Amino acid sequence: MPKRIKKEIAVIILAAGKSTRMKSELPKVLHPLCGRPMLGYVLDLVTSLKPAQVVAVLGYKQELVRKIIPKGIKIAIQKKLSGTADAVKVGLSVLRGFKGTVLVLYGDNPLLKKETLKKLLDYHLENNVDATLLTAQLKTPAGYGRIMRDKYFSICGIVEEKDADEVQKDIKEINTGIMAFKKEKLSANLGSIRPNNRKKEYYLTDIIEIFAKKNYLVDGLKIQDTGEALGINTRAELAKANCLMQKTINDKLMQEGVTIIDPPSTFIDFGTKIGKDTVIYPFTVIQRGVKIGKRCFVGPFAHLREGVGLGDGVVAGNFIEMVRSRIGSKTLIKHFSYLGDSSVGANVNIGAGTVTANFDGKNKNYTVIKDNVNIGSDTVIVAPVRIGKFAVTGAGSVVTRNIPDKAVVAGVPARILKQGGKHG
């Protein structure tokens, strides 16, 4: 977007709705998409545009949604959820004195791209349009409002599917909900909207017909990637959006030098950091905030949960689960192990079947395993415990107390068999 127009843009994000069709008590915009509330993607998108002002309109359980709204974004509360036009009116009340273009976005459109919105805004400003709609052509447009055009092919209105007749439902061009307006025209005409629809709500889309009847200039920009237009109203649409977002995340990681053997069976949350030349095997789940170094091998059937960090050259093999654990470089954890609340050093070998018993029924307890330790197969480590450098545990040991450096232990509970020997 040219620098000269940046200060003329304000954004209103509509994020007040319930999860009625999802049949959920959680606000719709907080439902997770690849490990992150869907509204988070919209907030990032808006921040990248660097508008003059941003207003988030909240409503249902607004105290929960507020928690993810960053500083610098104003909040307006829609006290009664009576439709999108009313929500925009609430948002405009915070933008008193602002003159320029108002971009209306929705908190449940997380797949939109910055480039698309820039094209919409540039088109709107360069052509001096009163209202510019982002539209899409869908083969199966069920669930979306249809774009109405007159005999001159000019946009003359939008009809929501629940209010459309059979002829109108056959229209393939749909409204994505994303619109740019001249602020003064928007403010002056919102009051003309009436709840003439079946739900008795005030639809923002009705303003397009009002504009057209006043001969205001209304135009549309058709989106190229129809996947961006996906709004999320149902669990099925959430699942579809999750697949699309997962592909975006996986593609970006592969472009950065990560090998993902089978992307469709690999589930990596937003915010995961993975180093170059790391290989991710199929049926691996990596949750948000995990950091993986270079030249690691992860999976297949691995589950890395929050708070996990792998150093360079780590092998986290099949049927591994980790949570809140840091693993040092060149450590091997190849089979059937659980590490929770742990700090593991470098060059450690974790034998098959090793478990850190980190929960005592009340507290999560911490395990420290220092460098160059060899943990025998089927060892159970009852936290809190510290295992010193170059220590060795025998197969089937149950470790219940600290082990000094270079000690060899075995048994249930594990006892020191040898101490101070040479290892490595």
C-alpha cells in the first residue's frame, strides 16, 4: 500500500458473535486453528497493514476475547447482538473524528492474506469508490450471501442465503464479508438499515442496496484464492480451515529447509520453530511454542507438546511424548518414552520405555538429567530427581533419589552399584 494512504485507513474487526452453529460455549473467534485462536490470525493481518486506528467489536463473553487483544487496538462492546450493521455502528462510535476509509473485517476469517487486503484497499482508494466488496466465485456457494447485479452488471445488493429465493441461491458469486467504505458515507447511511430479514437482525450487507439506490459508486474485487474467503461458522468449516492453515504452515517450513516426509499426516501448530535439515516423519503432532534445532529427526508417531525444546542433532523417535522439557544436542530418545517437566543434557541416551513420573497427584515435579548419561530401557524416573553426568541406570530401574556423577545404578528402587568409574 502506498505510504501516502496509510493514515487514511481504519479497521473495524467484528468479533462479538456466539458459537451458535458450532454448538459451543466458547466464543467463536477463540476456537483454535492450528493451536491458536482464529482471531489471532486476523489481528496479525491487521497489524501488518499498519492502519491509523483499529477497533475490535466484542460482545459474547467479551472478557475472554479481551485477553488476546494486543495493546494499541481499541475495544468497543456490542451489548446486544443484533447484527453486523449494529456492530459496525458500535465500532464507528470509537472512530469519531476519523476521516478516510473504514475496512470491515471479521474475526472468523483467519485465512485472508495481506496481499489480498492491500489489493482491495488500493483498488478502493485509487478508484474513489464509496464501497468496495471482496467477492469470490464458488462452485458450491451454500451458506454465503449472494452478490446481486443489475442489467449493467453493477453490484446492486447482497442477499443472505437464509433470505434468498431459489433463483438467487443459484448465484455463484458470493460476499466474503470484507468491505471497504468511505467513512462518511457509511456513517450517514447505517441508520437506514432495517431488520427486514427472518432473524430480525440489522445486516451490514443491506447497506449495499441503500448505496446503489442513491447512485453511490459500489464495486467489487474478486478474490483469486477462494480458500481465503472461508468464513468459519461450523465445526466442519473449522476442520477445513485447519487443513488449509496446516498446509500453509508446513509449506513455509519446507521452504525454510525442513523436510516433512508426508505433510498431510504431519500436524504442526502455529508458532513452532524448526531448524534447517531437520526431518519430520509422518503422524507427528507438534504443538504451539515448540522449538526444534537443526539436523533433528522427529517421529514417526511423536507428540511434542507445549514447552518442548530440542537442541541440534536430537533424535526423538517413534511413539515419543514430551511436555515442558528441554533436550540437549545430540541426545537420542528413539522409542516409546515419556519425558515431562525435564531438563536433559547433551549426548544422553534415553533407552526404550523410559518414563519420567513427574506428577505426584498434586504437583508437577522436575527431573534433571545431565550430559552423557545412559538411561537403560524401561527406567522409571520418579521426580523430583537429579541424575549426574556420565551416570548409568540399569534396565528396569526405578530411580527415586539423586544419582551422583559417573554412578551406575539398578534395581527397584535403584541402588548405586558402582561409583566414580570412568565413562565416555
